[in-house]
Amino acid sequence: MPDGATASKEEMISANQAVKKFVAETEAYVECVDAEEAKLSEEELTPEIHESYVTRHNAAVDAMQTIADQFNGAIRAYKAAAAAE
């Protein structure tokens, strides 16, 4: 993630594209995890196995939120630096 306070416009655009790509790929992963779990029969879906799917799903969502928060912080710093010029 670029330092928004010192990053160029091109660096911020590149970071935005990378974040969008990461989010799209992670959303696809979450869909796969959820679909994989949905294919299991009631006998196969033990509480432990269900918990492993929930853990993977939540970890992916948390990763997306973390990246989004970091990028939003960089955007705020970039806009603040641009306004100060």
C-alpha cells in the first residue's frame, strides 16, 4: 500500500486497481468456500468441518476489510497532501 501522503497519482491509481483485483479474487474465493460447504451432506458436515468453513470465510472477509481500510487511509492521506499543496 502506498503512503498516501507522498504517493503520486499514478501510484494511487495502481494501488486502487490492485485493491479491486484483490477484492474480486477474494470474493470469488469466498463464493467457492461457501459452495464447497453447501455440497456436503448433513453427515459430512460435522460441527468441526462447518467451523473450518466459517473460519476460512471470515478470514477472507477480514482480509478484504483490512485492505480496504488501509487503502481508504492512504486515500485520505493523499487528498490531505494534495489539499495542502
